Amino acid sequence: MGLLGSEKQQKSLNLVKEEVFKSRLCQAVRSIMEKQYLYNKSMKSIGAYNYSKNKIIINGHEHVSAPAKIIQCLVIDQSIILLLDADELGSDANVYCYDIRGIVQWIVPKPDLVHERNYYTSIYVLSDLYLYAYNISGIEVKLDYNNGQILSTELIK
């Protein structure tokens, strides 16, 4: 009888473990879905837009005329964040943010001088919903997209 009772206890324990696993899995899925919802919400579009050379065209109308060729463009809420050609711009501070009216809201400061040139090479948003800029020196810069303030830097090269 002791063995039979032990088997029942083991089955009961396995059922409890399975329920705990299911509960944690559901929590993880909910968390992922919430993050995806927030990401989609934060990345909502301002409408149909495209860019060519140094111009941003929104719904068929020119809204932004940047000081250099546009390499990359991100739209976050009502902000248009641009990575500009650093050589054409003549500056390593080549990440600009414009509002829908085409007015500059902020410019990310030049990266710390590591080499002769330290311009940014890409901009992106990660799952933590922050804006990032990566520079030619291998440094990833975490930014507040509301004001362009550098929140942190990390060498990831």
C-alpha cells in the first residue's frame, strides 16, 4: 500500500508541476503579446511615406528637406527619425528627428571620439521599445526618441 500511495503522490505532484508550467507559459505568452502590442502602438505610421535623396514625402506632399542624403528613416508616433549621410553632412552627428511639419526636434550628439570618424551607421528599435543608433566604432547608443537624449552606450562590436 505504501508504494501505491507513493505513485498517487507522484502523479499528483506531476499534475501540480504541469499546471505551474502551463501557468508560467501563459504568463510568458501574455507578456510577449503585450510587448508586441506596445511596440506596434509606438510604431504607428503617420501615413504613406517614402524618401528620396534628402526629401521625405508623406501622403504625396514633401514634409522634410534634410541637409544631406537620407540613408535610413524610422517613423515613431509623429516623429520622423533620419540617419543622414555623414560624409555629405560633414558631421558625425548624423541622426536627426523631425516633426510632421518638417521642423527639427533634436539631433543626436556626436559620438565620443574613438577614431577619426565616429558617425552613426544605423538606427533601429528593439523589443524594449527604445531607439538605438549604432556607430562605425562599434558602439550602440540607447536613445530617448522623445528628445534624442543618450540614455546609455555599450561597445558591442
